[in-house]
Amino acid sequence: SLEGVLQRAQSSTRRELRDAQSAMESPSLAASFQTLREVALHSVALHECQHRLDYLDDRVVNVPEMLAAYVGRTESETRVNQLAERANAELSAHLSQVAREPQLAFTNLLQVAVFAMNRRTWGNPYSYAAIVIHEALAAQFGIAHGPLVQGGRIQRGELGNIYLALRTHSGEALSQAAQRAWHALYGVDLPPLTAVEATAQELGVQIVIE
């Protein structure tokens, strides 16, 4: 929550956050904020739906070669490689967002790229997903690059060069490349998803009002 963030923030940051919150609640920005919120929620919904599809299809345990080069694989049911499987889940879901939303392709790419660019998040599943997404997209566009990980360190310069090269293309071209990259990684086409309006009863959801 905002209050939780404020409690952990410095006084100057708290003032900035409160000012930003007040500005976003003003009538002049409320409509724009609501539109952006709905777009973001739709994108997150696609991401979470992809997670569900991947678990249903047992795709998470089948780590692509490009990712396995960094994190390995699950060897057996008794020796589960949790890092590999979590990284694979995020790789599929984040790449699918880029593939499914041309109008947000670069925004969605940047959202996962920060995990590789920030040293504090190196080694977590998202950082490996970011590395492989850039590597896979570079392959689709024929973008030359050096090793993305060397000596246990993510080569942010190489990653940044790939990102800048990708920025020379349109969102539509990036989205199409992401579709091809997803297919190259998982051996099947990315399934289409369609948003539908549904009641809680239709979804089998029990709503509890306290």
C-alpha cells in the first residue's frame, strides 16, 4: 500500500509520493490515470494467464536450451531445480507480454530488463528471464553481441546495446519477433488469448464481503 511505502521512505521521498498521489487523484488527471491503470491491469492479466497455461501444459519443467545454459534444468522429480523452473515461468510470461501487445512491446520489455540492469536483482529468476529474452530477440533480428554473462556478472553494456538495437524497430516488429522467439524456445506457437467479460459466478469465484 501507499502508506506502507511511505513508512519506509525518507521524508523527502514521502513528500514526493504524497504530492504525486494527490496529483493523480485530481479531476484533471483522474481519467488518464484510470485509462493507464486499465491498460496495465490487462497486461498483468495476460502475464498471469500465461503462467496458468504454462503450468497446465507442463511447460515450466521443460527449460529451453538457451535458458538452461545459465540455470540448468530439473534432473528428476526428487531433484527439482527451482531457480530454473521459476526463471522459465517468467521467461515465458514476460516474453508473451511483448509478443501479445505491440502497443506496449517496449514498455513490457523494459519492465523485465530492469532486473538484469540492477545488480541487486542479479541471480533471481527475473534477471535470467531478462537475459534470455534479449538474447532470443537479438537472434530474431540478427543483432550481434558478446557474452551476456561473464565471470558471474551480467554484461550490462552488451544487454544495453541489444536493447538500443531493438529500439530501432517498431512495436509491431518487436511483437512479431517475440512471437517467433517464443516459438523457437518452446517449439509451439504462442496461444492467442481473448479478454471476455464474466461474472464471478461464471468464473466460479466466491466473493466474500467483510
